[in-house]
Amino acid sequence: MSIKNFSVPRGTSDILPEQIPTWQMIESKAREIFHTFGFREIRTPYFEETELFARSMGQTSDVVQKQMLNLQAQLLQGDEEKSVHLSLRPENTASVVRSYIQNRLDKKEGLSKLYYLGAMFRGERPQKGRLRQFHQMGVEAIGPDGKTAYLDAEVISLAVYLLKSFGLNNFKLKINTLGDSQDKENFSKYLRTELKPRLSQLCPDCQSRFERNVFRILDCKNHDCQKQVSQINLDDSYLSSASREYFQQVKKVLNDFKIEYEVTPKLVRGLDYYTHTVFEITGSSLGSQDALGAGGRYNRLVEDLSGPDVPAVGFALGIERIILALGEKAVVEEKGLDAFIVALDQPALSEGVLILNELRLHKISSDIDYTLASMKSQMRLANKLKAAKVIIIGENELKKEVVLLKNMSESTQEEISIKNKNYSTLLNRIAK
Ligand code: AMP
């Protein structure tokens, strides 16, 4: 019988303990900054009804067409077992909007400023920077009070501020506007007229995008498609004067905030729900998968999902991409222990576990080696765990009712009394 060796599913990865400090650094800074900007955390399920994603991202988007990870589930619905169509979330905007509507947040506040951190799932072809399970941090600001260019600028500046505070400087912010639904319609008509005579020059993907999602042709990476697109005049003539004015205001606030950006007419984003401002942040060291994050305004989505007619704006940043872009800078040292206990024989071990328990109850991080290995090997372990202090207990120490306390950074040691199992002096010394 051959024994199968299991490994992580393709496109996913384990995040091992030595990598965790990097993740925790990013996550804790992010939470702090989200709070600074007045956003509150929301946690929604990792899967939702497939139809929610199809309706929000657009049936014709690449994600819904090709990348949804569907769950086959035969679940009890009421008393009957029914097959329900569920998918792992490919992004979180749809879920947050679903929750906003379901929980009637519009009745509770004029503007819901929500943030999330968590795993997303897409059945993509894995490559560097492109995974099937990846992690995003993001925000959605939703509500009747949210129809202002100040909020677009706030959300964009938050994304930039986050990246800078993780230590990233080599990135570029690109912005554009799609205008409102009518402007978008005009724009897509214009694009179809311009692209029709060039259709045969486009890649097969773009040929099918022509009908179902013409905007996506603009950011196709294929060389031939880029060449065709570069010949189209992309000015903002499709915009109404109100939409143009709105975009002016967003840019003005960004200028006032001294945020550098580049207006990129080709930037359209592939999802149906965007209106007005769209933006993307790319990292210069990332190769082909260079998007660190993206977002924009989506004034129609809440209503399209049967909610109230309220505007919204948000973004998502990819955490794996941030870590890749940080390179060496992403390495964060693991925290060491306050103390490690070296017990040299069985009676010493019995005493050692009592001390260990006492240390932990006093919030002193500590550990022990239960194996009674040699002094040398236990000291090696203490070093590996970066223990600041080591408590050594052997036959002599027990006889004298003391322990040896070694300060690892100063290479000093002292005897400390544990007479009548009174550990208070020891605790004080370690806490120092
Ligand atoms: P999107 O919703 O596709 O604009 O994704 C927002 C951000 O999430 C991207 O800019 C990437 O940083 C990250 N991201 C999206 N898809 C993946 C993926 N398959 N693997 C890793 N990161 C991803």
C-alpha cells in the first residue's frame, strides 16, 4: 500500500511561526491606523451565496467567470435537505455590503466606516504574488452621508498611509474616474466603437471581453492589446460636467494632502460596481503581479443588492504582495521569552514546574524542557528561544533551597532563595 504524503493545496501556503511576527506587525499597525481614521472592524463569513458575488462583481467579470471557488454543499434548509450554491469569498466588498443591508446599518448611522482583515479565495493560476488563498485588508465607507469627494480622498490617503507605515516607499498611486452610471454607459459605447475595427488584432480573451466587459480590454497585459489601446484617444469627453467637477475635488484634496498620484485614463478596474473614482497602487519591485491594492467608489452597489440608495467607497490591499514588496524589510524578529527553566534531575524538574506555573500566573513568559537533557542542550534551547534569563535548578540548589538565576545578556548569575517555596524574590528579580 502506498502512503500518500499530504501537502498544502496548490496556490496556498502555511504561514510558519517564524513568519508570524511579520504578519502580526502588519496586522497590528493596520488595526491601529484604521482606528486612527475612524474605521471599525467587521467580520463576515468566509463563504456566502454564490449569487451575491455574481450580482455584485458582475456576472461577466473575470473573477466570477473563472475564479470562483464553489462549495458543494447538501445542507438542511428548514426541514428539507437542499443543495445550496455557496462560494468562498473572492473579495470582501460584496459581503460587507450584504451585511450593511441585512443589519440595517443605514438606520443606525449616517456613515458606516468598516474595515476587515482576512483570507480571500480565487481559483487563479498560481504564480509569484498570485495565490488561491490570499489575505487582504480593506475598508468600505458606506452610507447616506458618504457622497463627498472628501471621503474618496480620505480613503485613498488611508491606503497610502498604511503602505508607508509598513515601510514601503516604492509604490505608485494611479487614479481615474469612470463617472456615474450614465457616463460609464457612454464610455463603454465609445470604447466599442473605437475597438470594433481592431477586434481581430486583440487577444482571444479581449475578443470575448468586447461584449461582456469592454473596460477590461484597457488593462489587458497582452502586448498587441496594449498597442491597439494606445491608439485610442482616451480623454474625459464621456464625463458629465458634474462628474468632472467631482473628480477635480478629489484631486484637489489629494494635492492638499501632498499625496502624489498619476491620472491614468486606462485605469478602469474590472468589476461592474465601480462608479466615479477608481484607484490602484502598484509596487515597482513586484514584476507582473504588481498591484498592491485597489479600490474606488461604488455608488450603485448597495441599491443593486436590494439595499437603500446609498453611496460607498472602499479599497483592498493584498497582504502577501505587501510582504513581497517589503523584501528584507519584512523580516521581524520573534519575541524572546522572559525566562527559561533548566532542571537537571527529577526532583529539580518537580520544583521547576511549580516555579514555571508561578511565573506564568504572573504574566512572565517562560518555558521549560521536560526531557532532563544535558545542561548544554537545555542552554542551547534557552538561546534558541531567546530567553532573557535562565533559572538553573540542580541537586545542590535544591539542597540549599535556592536557584541560580542567569542573566543572558549580561552573562551574570546569582543565587536566589526559594526557601519554603517562597518565589517572591525570584519573581521580582525576573520582572526587573
Ligand atoms: P482586486 O480585488 O483583484 O483588485 O485585489 C485587490 C488586491 O488584492 C490586489 O491588488 C492584490 O494585492 C491582492 N490580490 C488579488 N488577487 C490576489 C491573488 N490571487 N493572490 C494574491 N494577492 C491577490
